[in-house]
Amino acid sequence: MAWRIEVGLKDGVRDARGERVRREIAEHLGIHLDNVRTIDVYTVDANLNRKQIEAAAEGPFSDPVIQRVSIDRPLAEDFDMLIEVGFRPGVTDNVGRTAKEALRYLLGRTLTDEEGVYTSIQYLLRGRIDGKLAEHIASGFLGNSLIQRWEIVPSGEFDRSKGVPVSVPRVISNSLPKVKHIDLNVSDDELMRISREGVLALNLEEMRTIQNFASNPDTIRARKTVGLGDKLTDVELEALAQTWSEHCKHKIFAARIDYDDGRGNREIIDSLFKTFIVGATRTIRQEMGAQDFCLSVFKDNAGVIRFNDDWSLVFKVETHNSPSALDPYGGALTGIVGVNRDPFGTGMGARLLFNTDVFCFASPFYDQPLPPRLLHPRRIFEGVVEGVEHGGNKSGVPTVNGSIVFDRRFAGKPLVYCGTAALMPALLHGRPGHEKKALVGDRIVMVGGRIGKDGIHGATFSSEELHEGSPVTAVQIGDPITQKRMFDFLLIARDRGLYHSITDNGAGGLSSSVGEMAEDTGGFEMHLDRAPLKYPGLQPWEILISEAQERMTVAVPPKHVDEFIALAAEMDVEATDLGQFTDSGYYHCLYNGRTVCYLPMEFVHDGVPQLALKARWEDRGHREPEFAQPEDPGAVLLALLGRLNICSKESVVRRYDHEVQGGTVLKPLVGVANDGPADAAMIRPLPDSFEGIVVAHGICPRYSDIDTYHMMACAIDEGLRNYVAVGGDINHVAGLDNFCWCDPVQSERTPDGEYKAAQLVRANKALYDYCVAFGVPLISGKDSMKNDYQIGDTKISIPPTVLFSVIGKTEDLRKGVTMDVKRPGDLVYLLGETRDELGGSEYYDMLGHLGARVPEVDAATALHRYRTLNTAQQQGLVASCHDLSDGGLAVALAEKAFAGGFGIDADLRNVAAEEGLREDTLLFSESQSRLLVTVSPVHQSAFEALFSGQCCSLIGEVRADRELLITGLNGELLIRSTIDDLKEAWQAPLREM
Amino acid sequence: MSKQVKAIVIAGNGTNCERETAHALALAGTDLVHIVHISELLGGRVQLSDYHFLNLAGGFLDGDDLGSAKAGANRLLHAPIAGSGEHLSDHLRRFIEDGKLIMGVCNGFQLMVKMGLLPALNGEFRQQATLTFNDNGRFEDRWVYLRTDSQSPCVFTRGLDGIYLPVRHGEGKLVTGSPRILHDLEARHLSVLKYSTAEYVPTMDYPANPNGSSAAIAGLCDESGRLFGLMPHPEAYVHRTQHPRWTREPDLPEEGMGLWLYQNAVRFIRQELL
């Protein structure tokens, strides 16, 4: 029978969670309640006696100092409305899982698979509230109907003796495993119906390719030998759809593109990926020659570069956009714990060092009506931040770098970029740590979590736009603790040499991980019925492609299997032998001994036809706006500092543990009050060495509205300039590109597809040009190409966005530099030229303009500057350094001043600039490659000598008081403000988030 | 036992700070530092009694899913040691009776409080206080000033007036089971660390006091002074480059203030236990 344990707070104990919920209901929904209190509910569906359940209730499930408990009797009283929110059957319930484990220690026995503990939270609301409003609160804030269900009970209808009835959200399934056979010998319309209704996301040409394969006599003959008929099974079709998905196969980046530059020039591009991304890295590595620090690029789950003789550095950045749109918390949590597995599953495995997070949202203060199925941007903001907070903090991985970009179009699809870096031994058991190879005969061992229906069709779903029928199974909730245990175990197994290869189970699940690892040997044989399940009732195809989290696939030589599995069991980690790697040439799955999938490896991996795309660039007639200079540039500066893209993100940064592991030497918040905006993070990964890792990023989607070529160039430059600002070595830095695009395939639904494809081509051309010019190899990346929302007549496409992440090293982290001014009397230098480049700027955007003159990057000049800056930093000449980006010079001056606690005196007449610029252009232009540096007067001549012949202007001095003074072109004071007012304007907007 | 200071750091199930804790211990002069996965202790292959200094490091034991460190406390109290008929809690009790040292940091402090190891007033190892949600309901990472109590029996804070360390927690507010317990903690000088202003004056004001803890308490010891726990992270400040303002404070010493706590522990062990 099921017991219901309720845990509430004793009288007089502050309910911080309830208070937070009350506050957030007011902020999110505008509903002001008098009071919210909370009760934790454990529904224990297990064979226990009264004494045992009492021991559990009073033991692990409650805190005797502040809580009271009851069993099968309600605690709720003194409320107007009760809302109890629990999970739907099958949804990951981490607290329930931990509670079940706690019972094991208490009872001295392991609970059976049929037994379980399920949790829910009861919210007791007081205030003027009716059933309709309660439903609004439940669906609009407390719960998410995709993963949760709730019960609403008004005070008058509450049964005070029985309370909320016991309900056990156990998955009950009577469905027996069954393999369907699909007839593909049908019309084109029918083929497309099969693709659409099955969420296969395959186009007609791909369906026809599969149709031809199935009807080929050789195929039919081969299938007979394993007892299969001439129709493909659902397992096979799902395996192909998953492997061939845009998400896994990157078909758009691999497409053959017919590009027209709009000026009469046409060219054929055979794969953007090979031409521009792999191509750039190949060119750069050749040029670096013996200095090449790349170790493993593009072929593994993450890129690997050299750190020093003993250690290699691993980095990967992923996106998790579509799931985060549906369930922001679960989507982002899964995003972070998911990207953790990429570096962990690179080479022979790597220890995680830090995370990075970049989000793109619509304004949390969005006040327009929302189209159906979209969550309010504020809810997405809160959920994503909390998901990343839990994922990173609980995993013990510091979140050291990130940003949040706002644009109203991200209401259609938020972008959630999550990155993870890791460190691996350069040599492991005498072989390079970044290499791995499964051997014929190795066992296929799945480690970690169990398989459920969660995440089914995640890969194919994220290859489509968000639509009415987007599957709810695409939503998952990560479980950091199960993963942490698995990582603890796998690092020991790695160091003992118990396996040959490792990879993660992400998109596509076993199908992808085993299928790819089997390319080492040329085949595999896997028994799907042996996979451990969260609950019964999964079909064989679901087991194969489920993206249930926290799982790795490992190739274990037969002689180590027993030791491997025993070590796992001892460390509370599940490891299961599912079959073996073969050289049969076949992707072979069985269920209860019968073959259910038998596909040639070659067809699975190389059979997908190349997509053909047309791309046509066009002049969209952008113009510079004409308007008078603002009369009060000081007021403009205050307004800019309060813009969402510029203002302080401290409330978010503090929620991330950014210094666990003890290595974060340059933190995200710097300055005299620990609250200034750092340009980049510096990490000390090895306690016995002062070598440091530097990580930074660039992202500027606003420029895409003018030209994606310059957007890409600016993102690269921004990443590098943040990186060098703190002291990163410009000669030892690698890049990662993460493209998030709107659908660039021309169709009825996307009539401007050719233009979007041309935008993609131009961004890629810039990626090649600037990476080569800066000498920065690309080591990994990812693309997410369907960031559109389309329901009914409403279509929202995100602005083309590329996150350019950079990672590299510094030989001596004690030479690190922060952005805050340090001492009165220090000289303020501006490095780089200011030009008439306000197109796509924050300034123009605030005034309602787009403009035409988007910033352009002069890579050769910039590279020379960055190298010289490195030298100045190494010589200890630089007191502070800050990059200029959104809001230009004025914003950078203000940030430097208030972060350091001293004013600045600056004179626009000394700013090196193009002829004839207006003062507002000098103040707010976003010309690239510029940095503001402060230098002690003692070092003036040495510093100026280093930069002689370069664009380096002495524009002012750090003051002893708290005033920012900027002198205009006619010698009169243009801006006068205290740093306290500037800081307040900068901190206010998101302070309470 | 040879004349070596031996420390153990327990790992596993969501402990996150074991490596930097081990590093701090080594820097402080511990001769032998072992990071031991709890399965080694429960498997009976590693004996707690072989060490002088037990470190319960920060992290999220079992995700703090039942409340911070609750499930972890349940495990340490009830998990049997293979083939011995004993529980880990029996070994812990003997470790304490032998006069050895235990330090719990953050999640380790929560664990000690919820197991009843702290404050253990009158030598009673039952839960007398708790650490619960910060008043603002949020996890926060920020640096705090901590005032020490010079009259405390605590062996870890001997000779210290104040230290500066980061807190990184969502459940750090200390609440006692009764006003009497709080009174006794104060009267017996067991509330050895208090959240303070930069001038080292204890405060209840946010954010200097990040969680609203009773009497601004950030750390506790037992009456022997040998069991000690604190929410802030001493292992996160053992070198000057970990200080948030090291780039603007050239006079900061190489050694971080957190290291002092470990050095005191090692000194005590050399004097009293070897």
C-alpha cells in the first residue's frame, strides 16, 4: 500500500521557499497574494510497516529542529487555496530517487523495482483567489503541464481528516514489446506522411533513399539470413531517422550550396563545414607547423588542445534550445549536465574543470500577448538560470564565464548555450589520452542511468521548428548526482585501464553512441532487451533511441568486464553488458534473441543524400539614420547602462558557484566591491603550477540584421579581445563556433530561405577569413538550424546568432589583469581607432534605428595590437584593461570607473578616430578591436614605447574622487556623473531577478 | 602509529570539494592526505582509525534532495560496514572518543549538524540545530568577513581574529532547536565564527550576513573544540590568487586566510596526538 508523508515547517519557522514563490508569483503573473507556505509530500509506495514509515518520516525525510511530519493525515490549515504539484508518471523525480535510496539504509534492504517514492509540493495560498486564478498560478508558474500535474483544492472543499488523496504516479504499461514492419513501397505522399507522423523529420529524398535501399534485392537477401522480411522494422526506420537527423548529421552544413552574392557572382560550395570550418583549421595548423597545439579536432565529442607536457585541455559548447523552450528548468539542467558528458567522453575521458553559459532571451519585462505554446520570457529566464544553477553547482563544476543577450525575437526560441572544459592526462597507459579505439570483441557496456521514454525523438524534434505537435517526450530532467557518481567511477576505471573507448549517450541515445563507436570495428551486435529500464513497457525502438540522461557507453575488453561491473556496483553505479563490437559490417540489434534491426554500417553512416540548397544575398537597402545629437549625452549614458544587454547580471552570476575546485583566479565579478563585469575568466587547473587557462566568448546577433559576415567577424574579435584583455596568450588560443540559425531551407513556410542561407554562407566565409587571419584554429562546434516558431499565422525567427567561444592559456596567471581601475593618477589609454560604426549598435537600437555601417574588423592591425598588449601584460605595465563592446567608449569608461571605485577624467579630443565624427559617435560607436587600459605613470614611457606606431591614445587619467568627467570636442564638459549614479543605473534593471 | 599527521577526505555521492581540500591539507603540512571514496570505508578496506583528521568537504550529498546533507547523514548513521557487523557511525564515535579532529565545510558542516556531531552540547550526539534555506531563498556565491571568538575552545581558530572567505550555499541559515541551545552556544563560546562587516563586527545585515543565520553564526565547534564546522570555504582561499581582489591588493600575503585553519589543525595533531 502507499503511504503519504507530509513534511511542513514548525510554527514560527520562516518559510523562505514560500516567500520566494509569493514574490515570484507577483513578479511573473502580477498576482499579489498575502502569504504562501509550502509542504513537502512523499508518497511511499512500498511494502513497509507503520514503524518503518514512522522511522522514515522522522528520520531522513524531515528535520526535527524546524519541521513537523504527519503520516496519512494532512498538515494543511489556514489557507484559501491549496495547490499540490507532482510529476507525471515517468518523469525524472530526483528527490524521489534519493528518498528511495535513503529507505535502503534505514531498512537494510534494497527496494524492488515495483516499489517507489514519489514527491510533490503543496502550496498553501492565502489571499483573494478563485479557482480560475489558482489554475493560472498552477499552470503559469508553479507547474509545467508537460511534466507535472496538479490538484487544486479551495479551503471550503478540503477534507481536513484525509487531506489530498494518495495518488501514485507509477508508470503502468500493459503494452508488450512489439516490432512493427513498415511498408515503404508506397506513394511519395504516403512516404511523407510516415515521416511526419512518426516525427522522423526526414525529407522526401531521404525517404526515397530508404525506400530504394529496402527494395534492393541485396538488402532483401541479407535480411533473410537473420530472419527479417523485406519490410523495414520500426527499429530500423527510427535508427536511420535519428542518425540522419539534422541534429546528428548537420545536413545543412554538409549541403551543396549554390551561392549568389547578389552582384552577379555565383559559386558552388560543397559543404560549409568542410570548406570553411575544417578548411580554416587545416590552413592554420599548416601555418603553425611545429607550434601546432591542436591534438584532436572535430572528430570526437569535444576538441582537444595541448595545455602542457603532462595535460591536455578539452572544450565543448552545445546548445539546448528546443527543450528549454518547452521546459526551461529541465531543458537547461539537461543542457548543462549533457554538455558535461561531451568532454568527459572525449578521448579516454577527462576531469571536468568549468562550465560556461550564454543565454539569448526576450526581455523578461515583455508585455505583449504571447502566441500559443510559448512560455513568458521571464519564466524562461528564471527556469533556465535555475536549471543551469542546479546542473553546475550540484556537479561541482564552477560556472566561470557567460552572458545574456536580449532580443524580442528570442521569444520564439530561447538560445541556451552550455560549455564545459576538462583536463585529461596527455599520456594514459603510455598512449595519448585523447585517442581511443574500440576493438572487435570488446563488450558494449552502458553505464549510469536507466532508460525511459524521456527524450525520445529529441534529435529529430530539435531538427524541426517548434510546432503544435512537438512531442512532450522530448522533455527530460537531468540528474546531476547519478552523473556525478558515474564520473567518480569512470575516472577510477580509466586510470585502472579497464576500457578501450568511451563516449556519451546524448542525442540519439544508444543508437548514436554505439553506432558511432562501432565505426572503429565495423559493426556491432546489441541486445536491446538487456538494457535496464526505468519502468516496463518500452518498445525496442524506444530503447534504442531514448535520450534518457546520465549514460555513457564504454567498450570494455572481455577480460575486464567482471572487474568493471563489480567496481561500478560497489560505487552505486549501474553498468550493463549489452553485447559486443564486431567486424560484421552490420548495425545489428536483437530483442529476446531475435534480430530487430540489421542495417549495413555504411548505409547508416554514409547513406544520407547530400542536401542541395540555394542561397542568394541581396542588398536590403540599409541606411544611416539622420538625427540631431542628443542634448544630454550623460542621460544617454545612464540609459545605455540600464539596457538589458549592458546592465549588470550579478543576480544571475551569484547563483552559480563560480569558484568550486578552487581554481578560479579571475572571477566573473571583479573590482573593489566584487561586482564589476569581468571580460574573461582565468583558471588555475593544477595546484602545483601557475599556468592558467583563459576562457572568453563573443556574440553579437544584432549585427546580423545588417550583414552576417561582419556579425561573425565581430564575434570572433570580441571573443579574442576579451581573452587578451585579462592576459590570455594570443598565440595559444583556439575557437569554438556555435551557430544558431533560423531555417535556411527555402519552402512555402520559409519564403526567405535563400536569403537566410546566404546569411549562413556569409557568416561562414567570415569565420574562415578571420580565423585564418588571427591564426585561431577551430577545434569543435555545433549548429542548431531550426530556431523558428511557427503556429498558425505566427512565425518568429531568431536573428542569426553565432557564439564564438575561445579557450587558451597563459604561462603565468600571476600576470593576470582585471578591468577595474586601480589607482588615482593612473593614465587611461584607448587602444584602437574609433570609426563611424554605429550600425546595429545598442545606441541606435535604443533610438529605434538599425543603421547601415556595421563595425568591421581589421584583423592584421588587431592581431598586432593584441600581441603587443600581451607583451605589456607580461612586463607588468598594465594596471587594468577592459574591452569596448556594447555601448562603446562611454560605457567602458563608466564600467572601469565604478568597478574600481575611482572617477576618470577623459577627453574626446584625444580619441584617435576617423575625421569628422560627432561626439555621440565617439562615445557610443562599437568599432571593434578597441581596449581601454590604465597604466601607472611610472610605466608611461615603457608602455608608449611598446605601442609606438600603433593606434594608442592617451585620453585621460584616473581621479581620486568618484566623478566621471568626459570633455567634448569643443573643450567643454560633455558628461559629468558620479560613479555611484552610473553604477546604480547599471545594477538596477536585473537586480531583483 | 608513526609520527605522521594523517588526514582523510571522504568523497562520493555528490561531494565536490575533495581535491582542493586535500590540496589545502597538504599545503598546511599534513604528511599524508588520502581522498577516500565512501565505498572504500563501507567496504571495510580503509579504516577511519588510521587517520587523525577527518575532513567532510563541500558538495551536494545526494543532491541535497531531502534537505541539505539529510540523505548523506542518513547514510553515515545507518550504512553498515561490510563483514564487520558494525556501522560507520560506530567508527565515527570511536574516532571522536580518541580525541581526533573533524572539520566539516559547507555541505560537510550541514552533515555534521544533521548527524548531531555539532554542536553536541553536553556531549550529546543528537541533532540540536539545523542549517536551512537562506532568507532570500537562493543559492549565492559571495565572499564574507568572519569574526572569530578568541575565547572559544575551538582548536582550528586559535590565534585568529578574523578571516575572509567565500560562501557558496543555498542552505546556510543556522537555526537552533530552542533559544536555550542558542544561549548555550554563545555562553560556551561554541559559535566560533560570525558573519561580520569588513571591520569584523558581527552583523545580521544582508549581504554581509548572506543567509540570516541566528546570531550571525557561520561556524560552530563542540565543547572539546576538536569538532568544527563552517559554511564558508577555507579550502577556497589558500593562495593569494584566490582572493577576489588580488589584482588590486599587491600587499596580500602569498598564503590565504583559509589555510590558517588547516595549519592550526596540523599543529594541534603534532602537539597532542602524535
